[in-house]
Amino acid sequence: MDFDRLGPSDPGGSSRRSTAPLTPSTTSNSSPKSNKKLIMLSILAAVLIIASAISAALITVVRSRASSNNSNLLHSKPTQAISRTCSKTRYPSLCINSLLDFPGSTSASEQELVHISFNMTHRHISKALFASSGLSYTVANPRVRAAYEDCLELMDSLMTTSSTLSNDDGESRQFSNVAGSTEDVMTWLSAALTNQDTCLEGFEDTSGTVKDQMVGNLKDLSELVSNSLAIFSASGDNDFTGVPIQNKRRLMGMSDISREFPKWLEKRDRRLLSLPVSEIQADIIVSKSGGNGTVKTITEAIKKAPEHSRRRFIIYVRAGRYEENNLKVGKKKTNIMFIGDGRGKTVITGKRSVGDGMTTFHTASFAASGPGFMARDITFENYAGPEKHQAVALRVGSDHAVVYRCNIVGYQDACYVHSNRQFFRECNIYGTVDFIFGNAAVVFQKCNIYARKPMAQQKNTITAQNRKDPNQNTGISIHDCRILPAPDLASSKGSIETYLGRPWKMYSRTVYMLSYMGDHVHPHGWLEWNGDFALKTLYYGEYMNFGPGAAIGQRVKWPGYRVITSTLEANRYTVAQFISGSSWLPSTGVAFLAGLST
């Protein structure tokens, strides 16, 4: 059975690929550590629900102007403001009903409803986390348990990340009064939709009470988040239909583009990614051989790193091959940077795979979700092999993440750009099927992207982008890169087809700009997922690429494919406009091109 050519199992494209049947275990016991974690999650969820309720009550006190005598009539007919607001959404009936049930909405203006829609969505996700956190005691099947744990992690991560939408005193922001906050809210909502998808995808090909209850807990949540995205997207003054909300901010000047590092950086940050390792003062050193001032494992280093750090915390990993289970920079580990001795010298590796009964999300050799994650001069690898199907080398769900001068090596699903805003610079990425995939807003710049030799009868697809909503500010931008065959593929020249990408979800969005393409790229360029699924709604663009594989004469004729000829349109997918709305990237010290210039 060709697992990799199966398309979506429903019209929305929620299913990515089926996997081999898994043999369930009949028993499982919850460890005290797991139970403690679940209790803490329950407490966290309860606190968040109370906080949301307080927020809603404050909105009611401040905004409400309705007479209590008319309270029974308010739920029968929406106000003009609610009707106009909900007309902009994809699910207007649900929008109206949900807003009518939320305190303060019936006396709110359209602008106030923008804020209320976010608070409402936040409250529903809090409730889903709270309802889900008590299900573990009924989990028996190891695959179901893995999917369930993924769901808790994803929802908990969302609620923790939402704290970035609060001011320094922890008070809820009035989004309209905070500079740059709209793009942060759009990113959070986009990630919320992605996290729900990832949660439910883990339960595919399973059945039972836990799956049914989890589906029930998330009922209508995707539609609610979609509505909130639409409301926020429509709240601006300019028409940026189909373009990320942060594109409303100014373009960087030519002086910014021409410098190796932006001029507004502090001296330490500006030099951090260019200095030799010997000149960098690391907070923790990892060495397999041990020694004074070092730890022997990356796991121990991550545990020692502070939570919620506001300064850059540096973990230096000396040369060696590190294979440790479940390496993860969690949501509370912020502004963590990993530095190695160089690609091929410091190697973080593993062999987890879907073929061994895990969810794709759980297979990563290394994963990062804490905001501000950075990595430099490291190889991330998954050596499970093509016959094991999905096997992730590096998964990043961190907002404002930077991966610099690293190797990401695997086969199917090697590089998982899961969610939020990310930047990859001067990396080498190796894989076969969908080996750059996910739903982040991500730019790959000056990277070498190598297609490897897959299993027999397989086709290579470089990207599988899974944007499911037209208002998500997500997509894959490949800018000034080199699309090349790995040596094993080059030796099989002409016998294996390689495509630039295929649409995982309905609004899949990927662009290649100013990049070299080798002759291993199929003349059609892009591969369908399943028949005509998403061919009208996707956005696949090519702008001024070159090389033998870049000829556009025989490219696909899909309605959603376009040869970009306008520099204005191409600029929408550059660093300056696609991911740098709040100018976060310059503070990392990584060299980058803000605009199209190479």
C-alpha cells in the first residue's frame, strides 16, 4: 500500500496520510509524574477560565448599556453590530449565536466586538483544556495515549503563550491600544487553529471513548477560532485580502537591507551569531565526556535552563552525537539558544517514527515550543529511514524562532515548521516526502534544500503546507535558496520525480522566490494531493527563479498557481513583510535580507 499518496479523508483535508495499522496494548498505568502533571494542567485551566470570566465581567461592566428589562429579548435577535461583524466570517450563524451568549456583546460596538471575539475564543479553549485534562485515566492504547498527550501539550502551550498578549503586570491587554498587538493576536489565533488540527490528526485511525470525548471537547472550536480570525483580519483599514495582517506595517529601508546586521541591534546581540564559539560565554556547557562546569546530557541542560527568561540564555553543546529521548524546549523555556561546534560535529539524533506507533508530532528528535528559540551550528537528524514513513528530525512551534547554519536531516517529514513565526538561514535540509511541512509563517533564506532518494514508487515533494483557513497568517516562503538533488538522488537522475510541493490543506500557501532549481525538479513543478482538492483555493507562487528546473512553460495550470510578476506581490513574502511585523528578527542578530534584494 502506498501510504504517502493517500489524500484527505474529508472535504476539508484534515487527514494527511494514513499509516500502517498499529497493534494496541490492552493495559496502561498512569505514573505519579503524569498524574501530577495532569493535576497541574487542570489547576491551570481552572485559573484561566476564572481569568477569562473576570475579563468578560469587566467588559460587561464597562460596555453594557442595555436595560435589564430587555435581557430576555437580547438573545432572540442580534444587534446590527453583531450582524455586520458576523457577516465577515465563514460561519456567521455560529458567530451570532456565540456572541449573543457572551456577556457584553449585545451592547458592544463593532470595534468592541473585535476584542470580545478574542476573549470568547480564549475562554472556549480554556474550557476545552479543562474538560480534556481529566481523561487520561481511561487511556489504554499507546497510540491513543500519545495522541491525547499531544492534545494536552498543544492546548496547554496555547494558554501559556497567550500570556504574551498581556502587559508586564499580567493584566489583559486592550488590543487596540497596544502597538503591534493585532499581528500577535493573529499569530496566536492561527496557531490555535493549527494546534487543534494537530491534536485531532493524532487520533486518526483510532477509535474509543477518549477520541470521542476529545472530539466532543473541541466541537465547534475550529469554527469559533476561524470566525475570530476573520473578525481580526477585517478590522484593519487597508485591503490585504489573503495576505498576512502584519503586512500593514512599513517596509524596511534600503539601509536596513544592505547591512549584514541591522544597525539598531545592541552590540552583544549583533555579534552573537557571528562570533567564534570560543568567544561566547555560555550559561551551560554540554559535553559527553563531562568535565568541570559541564553536564553530560542535553536533557539535563534544558532542565537547568530558567523558565520565562527575558535575556538570551545560551546552551553550548560540544561536538558529539547525542541521542536522547523526547528532547524538548518546552513552552516555559523562553529565549533559549543552542550553539554547537558545527554542522556534522554536534549532532542531535533519534529514530522515532510513525511506523513505530507514534504520532508524527511525537516523533521529533528535537522539538522547541518556547518563544524566542534559537539554534546555531547543529545537525538535527532522524535516521529512522524512508520505510518508517513520518519521522521528524526537528519540530519548531516557537514564536520568533531562528535556526541558523544548521542541518536538518531525515526522510519523510524531516523539518516540521509547526506554527508561529520562524526564520531559517543558511541551513541544509534533507528529505524525501513532504520534508518541509507544517503551518508556521516561515521564511527559508539562503538555504540548500536537498531531495534524497525515496522508497520505490514514491515521489519526492519538498513542501506540504497545511493552512486550512484563508485568514491564517501562515505559509512557507523559500527565498534565495538552492533546490538541489542529494548525491543518492543525483545518481538516479531522471527515474524519480521531485516536486516543489503539494497542498496538505485547503488554503495551502507556498512561494519560491529568486531561488536556483536543479534539473531534478519535475517540469510541472507541483503535485496534486488528491484529485482537484484545494487546486482553486491554494496559493502557490514562483518569482524569478532560475536554473534548469525553474522553467515555467510546463507548470501546472491550477487556478491557485501563479507566476508572480509584480514586485509588490513578491514583497509580501519577504522577511520584512511576512514575519517581521514587530521587527523581532533584528534583535536576534541573524543576518537577513529584509526585502527581495539578494
